Amino acid sequence: MISVYVRCGRLSEAVDCFYQFTLTSGLRPDFYTFPPVLKACRNLVDGKKIHCSVLKLGFEWDVFVAASLLHMYCRFGLANVARKLFDDMPVRDSGSWNAMISGYCQSGNAVEALDILDEMRLEGVSMDPITVASILPVCARSDNILSGLLIHLYIVKHGLEFNLFVSNNLINMYAKFGMMRHALRVFDQMMERDVVSWNSIIAAYEQSNDPITAHGFFTTMQQAGIQPDLLTLVSLTSIVAQLNDCRNSRSVHGFIMRRDWFMEDVIIGNAVVDMYAKLGIINSACAVFEGLPVKDVISWNTLITGYAQNGLASEAIEVFQMMEECNEINPNQGTYVSILPAYSHVGALRQGIKIHARVIKNCLCFDVFVATCLVDMYGKCGRIDDAMSLFYQVPRSSSVPWNAIISCHGIHGQGDKALNFFRQMLDEGVRPDHITFVSLLTACSHSGLVSEGQRYFHMMQEEFGIKPHLKHYGCMVDLFGRAGHLGMAHNFIQNMPVRPDASIWGALLGACRIHGNMELGAVASDRLFEVDSENVGYYVLMSNIYANVGKWEGVDEVRSLARDRGLKKTPGWSSIEVNNKVDIFYTGNRTHPKYEKIYDELRNLTAKMKSLGYVPDKSFVLQDVEEDEKEHILTSHSERLAIAFGIISSPPKSPIQIFKNLRVCGDCHNWTKFISQITEREIIVRDSNRFHRFKDGICSCGDYW
């Protein structure tokens, strides 16, 4: 009866049945009783009680009962207790060895698992398929390719390569090492394949960022008559997202709903939320999340990440606050990695510091991903010294923290320092990845380091064998364009081996806006409207190019085209935190309680600046209005309102930091330099692209942005 309950998954009833047996039947349990009931234990208290019964009845030396005790203690994370039992066993069969290896695997102790394997082989106990299946994931987890290859050699030597269980685990191991050719060879040599085999090879290519091949295997699997299961669909959601296949995302969602799999496992629900978020269909992601019958911490993390990655930082923060109200959900490492980029985006330094305190409390300071997000947060909130201090405290054996610190210096316009960190990274033997070069090329672009950027673009391919992605090409176009080499930028696009996307043409259009090249801007905008006609920012850029040269009919034409397509310009805003409260100002804002004092301060400051030689640059007013109205429009720009509010609300000579959702205009940039000189303050402005630190009438960007 106990065994039947266990086989049917009714574990609590199995344990209750055992207690009834011992208390009411008058019968004595035998060694057949304990393995199933130990498997059914759902808490350590029951496990220890049953262990006491084992000792009382003298079954602790039975090899099957002892192996079951090992499994039970390992399941509750007590590998040290299991090891003591294991060492005391007078007789150990392969099942006992497998139990101990599996226990160390479950507790994430790869070194001990491999040590047990060595002891097992020294005692002359042969590995069986279960041993192999337990130890292969350990080799991958500990990045021990040599042990993995030696075990594969053992498998071939002892005729285990045609065992289905073994072959599936070999595919998974080689996939984790990125050795796709070996994984495919194992798959091709299999005499028999089950749904796990197909799932393994599909997941292998999906996780290696080869969604086309992964989708091909999924199609072949269907043609072979193998029905996909829940895990197949988990991989398929990721494949669809990587392929940016919005149409088939609905098909996948419908397939899952018809089988009612959302009720079966929260994993598939999380995968669908993630799929929609990566496709940018955030409303569908939210709807699926709301409809999940059970939500775990990964469900919340996935939605937070989805909002943050789609530029909806405020919504991500709201979801995090809702999660905090759920008593049954405890934030984990993934939560902090999800929410910190959102705080970085809006410049919420105070909230970021609170997360840092929680990270310290939960002993996650040395987790490379959490620590890297903290480095990024401090850097993007203007605290570059704090970012540096934290960077030197975290493990730096992977490229992840190096990428963050290079990026931080890039957005602060400190290109030379970013390049120095890259050289240090190479000196310490850390291999750069494709993200490293995105950060590096961006740093070169923001600092006008054209020749260095070209050199690193070639180094990426020739020395490190990294094939450029569209982001790398976009960085190069931006690099040439910002420096005024518009012809070089256009030629670079025309010679690209891949089709340029909106980000490439957008970088060129932005450069045309900076340098006033209307002809090339028109070419770039035509290409942009072909590949992305729904992004209002590109219409704004082209409209601004026409406005700069006074072609108001062109301005009207572009703006009416945007209106006809139902597109609205993103309103410019700037935020500032004063006395633990964040105030947001929009251009021309007159709703703030202190707006009269703010405008009085602006008039006084402007009068002082003009006496020092400030002349408003009215070319940055992109409306066809009278000259005196243009100066009034410049005065009411959102960053000026935020800075004036900061001046009247904080002690003299104290620093001011503001965040702006759009780029700083040239006149506001010049205006802020004068303000920093008059008020003797350091003024830090983070716009949509980078940081500007104004002090004593000078900006850290060197007027290059």
C-alpha cells in the first residue's frame, strides 16, 4: 500500500500509511518497507523519525535501506550526514555509490562527486548507466571537460554508448561545453531516440543561440511522429523569441493552452511570459502572468526583466513593489539582477542602495551577476567611484564585471580609462566576448577615438574570432558619424555583409542631425521608414534636420506623416531627487508648486550669464516662431527647470544631479556650463546616451557628444 501511494505521487498518504502500520497493525516492518517511505518523506522531521525506526529494527546495514537514507538526507541538503552513513556502511553496492554521487550533485558539490567516483573506481566497482548519468552533469557544471571526455571513453569501452539514458546525458554535457559537433555526433549515432533525446538536441542548439537549427530539429521530430512534451515547448518558446517570430508565438501559446499545461507546471507559464517579453509584446506577457494559476519567484523575475528590457523601468519597479507585498515570495539572486537595471535606467540611486544593503544581508556580494548589476547601477547613477570600489571587490575571472566597468566609463565619456580597463582585462587572462566589444566600441564612439575603435573592431574578428553582430556594426556607424565622417559611415553600411536594420540607419540619421547633412539624412530616413515605420524617434530626427536649415515645409511633411500613422513624440522630461523625493519636470511645466520661484531663478541666472557672454543659440528651437518666443522656449526646457529647482532647494555649492530621458540640446549644454561657473556647483546630467559633468564652466565630455 505504501508503494502504491508513492507510485501515484500521494506522498503524504504514504507516510501516514507507514505510521498507521507501525502504530496499529501489530506487525513489524521489514527492509522492503523503508525504501519507498523514505522516498515519500517531504520534510526532515519525518525522515529522522523513520531513520530512528530503521536503527531500532536493525536495518541500517541493509544496502537498499542505507541507500534510501542517503537519498533522503541528500534531498534535504544534508550531504555531510549522508557521507557519514555512507562511510559506515559495511557493504556498498553500485546503488550506494550512485546515491552518494547523486547526493553531491544535488547539493552542487561537483568536487566531492568526482572524488567519490575516483574512490568507487579504486575499489573496483564498475560504473553503470545510472552512475554515468549522475556524473556527466557534474563534469559540465565544474567545467571539467577532461573528466567528461574520459567518462565518454569509458562508456565506449564498456559498450554503454547505445544506452538511451547515457546518450541523452552525453548530448546535454557536450551542449553545456558548447561542443555542438560532438553533441550532434552522439545524437546521430543513437539507435533509439525518445522525446528526451529530441528535447536534448533541440535545447542544445537553442541554448547555443542557433534557433534556426533548433527549429529544424523540432520539425524533424514532428515528422518522426514524436509528440512534443512540456519541456519541448519550453525550448520552443525561446526559439520563437530568438527568431523574433511574433506570428508563431501565438501558435505556441495556443498549443500549450489546448493541453492545459499552464495548470501542470509553472515552468511553461514562465517560459511563455519570457517569450512575449523578448518579442516586445509586453501586454501579452502581462496577461499570461496574471492568468498563471501559480506564480513562483521566477514568474515575478521574468515579468520584471521583461518590463526593464522593453524600456519600461517604472513598470518594472511597480511589479517589484507588488512582489514585495506577496509574503510567500522571497526575492532571490535573479530578482536583484532583474530590478537593478530598472533602477539604473531611472537613476533611482536611493532604491539601488537599499538593494545593495539586502544583497549584503543575504551574502550575495560575491555573486558575479548581482555584483556586476550593482557596478552598473552605481555607474549609471553617476557614482563612478563607488562603481570602481565595488568592481575591485568582486571576482573578475569572467568578462561580465569587466564589461560593466568598461561600459560605465564609456557613458561617462572616459574613453581612455575604458581602453585601459580592456588592456588590464587581457593582462589578467580574461577572454573578452561580444558584449565586451560593444562596450568598448561605444566608449570609443562617445570619446571620438575613431582609429582606436577601428583597431578594436578588427581585433575582435582577427584575434578573438568573434563575428560582428548588428550592435557592433551600429557602434561603428555611430563612431564614424559622431566624428563627422558621414561618408565613411555611409560606405561602411553599404559594405556590411548583413542587411542593416533600423539601429544602423538610425545611427546614421542621428549623425546627420548632429552635423546638419540634410541630403544624407533623407537617404537614411527613407531606409529607416522601410524597415521600421513605427518608431516616432526617427521622424523627430528627420524633422529636426529640416528645422535646423529652416525648411519648414519639410518639417510639416514629416510631422504630418507621423500623425497619419498615429505616432506621437515622446515628451521630454528631467527628474531630480531632493529631500528623498523625486520631482519630474516636463518642458514648459507650470504645474509644479514652486514654478514661480523656479522661473524667477531662471531669469536671474540668465541675466548673470549674459553679462558673462552667454548668447542663446536659437537654432536649437525647432519651431517656426518669432525670435523672442524662441528664447522663452529655450528657457523652459525640462533640464533647466530641474536644475533651477535643485538650486533653490539645496544648500549653496552642493552638487546637483538630474536625469533626462532625451539627449541634451546644444544650447542647454552651453547654458549648464555657465550655471556651474556662476553657482560654483558641480552639475551632473545623465541624458539618454551618456553622462555630462559640469564644473567651473567645463563639461567632462569636452563638448563632444
